[in-house]
Amino acid sequence: MKFIDGQLLALLGATIAFLVSGIGSSKGVGTAGQAGAGVLTEDPSKFGSVVILEALPSTQAIYGFVIAFLIIGRITPDMSVIEGLHLLTAGIPVGFVGWISAIYQGKVATAGIQLIGKRPEALGSAITLALMVEMFAILSLIVSILMIG
């Protein structure tokens, strides 16, 4: 009886992809949400702008979900340990880069929320700054997709 098989390794890759990126997204969205609550206390009319910026760090969890879904779709009953290890490693880029980029995107989104609290016309600039961090999450998504094949 084997304790480690290809299916288990592949499931671990799917878990890393979603769980780790999801933790980062939760942290980033939470950080931005705290700032948003402060701005909305002063001016509830800025809700739409705040929600846009607060939601941006959630995309990393979506990328992790996509990779987890692709990995799970590749699992077969007779999967070898090597094939499972291959899928495990494919979950690592989007999981870990997503984790870190979501936290930092949350910090940039927080600054953007504070910016629109003072200058509502600067929403486009605030979104652009937060999207610069997103680039790294997108690159990690592409790398994980390429690794899955």
C-alpha cells in the first residue's frame, strides 16, 4: 500500500494553487475593506469606487481556482508519481505569487481608497496603481498554465 501516489500529489498541487492564493486574497481584500469602511464613514457616496478597489485583490484567488480546476481535470486513476509531481509543481507559481501579490495589491488598493477619499476624481489613477501589482499574478497564472501543458 502506497501512502504517496500521483493522485495525492496532484491534489496537493490543486490545494496549494487555491488555498495559498486564497489566503493572500482574503488578506488583501480585508486590508482594503478596512480602509474602505473608514472612507465610507465620511462619504457613503464613494461606495462604488471603494468596492472596485477592494475587489481587486480577489482576482488572485480566482487565478488559483482556475489552476486548481485545471489540475483536478488532469487527474486520472492510474496517474504516476511523476505525473502527480508535475501537477503539484504547476500549482506552486500561482499559489505563492498570488499569495504575495494579493497582499501587496491590498496595500496599494488601501492607499487608492485613501486617495479617492480626498480626491474622488483620482479613481482611474488608483485602479492603475493597483493593477500594476496584478501583472505579477497574471504572469504566475500563465506560468502555471504552461506547466500544466
